[in-house]
Amino acid sequence: MTVLERVQEMFDYLWGGVKRIFGANDDEYPDTGVQPFEGDRPKERK
């Protein structure tokens, strides 16, 4: 591989990261709505 090919591969790798960070949101979270709190309440302070 030549130096120019290595530089091109490095640029493509970095550009892929930039596109992922600043690109459209691809999260596919389910629509869950509001979830009730089911945890324990903290003990009251004295």
C-alpha cells in the first residue's frame, strides 16, 4: 500500500465517524410512554 492509500483509508474512517455523530438519528427505541415509579422511597430525615 502506498502512503496515499493509507491516508485515504484514514480519512474514510474518520469521515465515517463524523457522519455518524452529526448524521440523522437512527435510534429505534420502542414507544413506551410514561412509566410509573416502582422503587423504594428514601427514609425520612430526622
